[in-house]
Amino acid sequence: MSVTIDLPADAQARLEGEATRRGISLAQLIIELAAALPVEDPLEAFIGCGASTITEPFDIHRERAELATKKLAQGV
């Protein structure tokens, strides 16, 4: 599928720079970034919350994004 997007010049430059740094195409970088986006599943946020010792609110989307960022940084 082809998609055309209009980006501010600075956003385009950052994306191109990151793709170059990783040695991949801009399209591959965008695919990886999209794959790192959280999947909307409210059930996952609910499962296990009763047994949790976490006292602050748990943000599944933030946790997934952080994990995806760590995986990308490790090249996983």
C-alpha cells in the first residue's frame, strides 16, 4: 500500500536522519515505528490488575511504547 504524507521539514529531516543512522530505508523506519504503536485492547490492561502491587495508575500504552523503544534500541 502506498501512502503520501506531508511532514514539516524538521520532522522529515529527523526521520531521514534516523533511517540513515540505522542503515535502513525511510519506509522501513516508518514500518518499524508503526509496529511499535500500542494495540488497543482494554482487556490487557485489566488482566492481572487485581494481583498487582503497583500503587500508581498503570498506563499500558506508555509501558508498551517504552518496551518498543527499548527493543528498537537493542535491534530486537
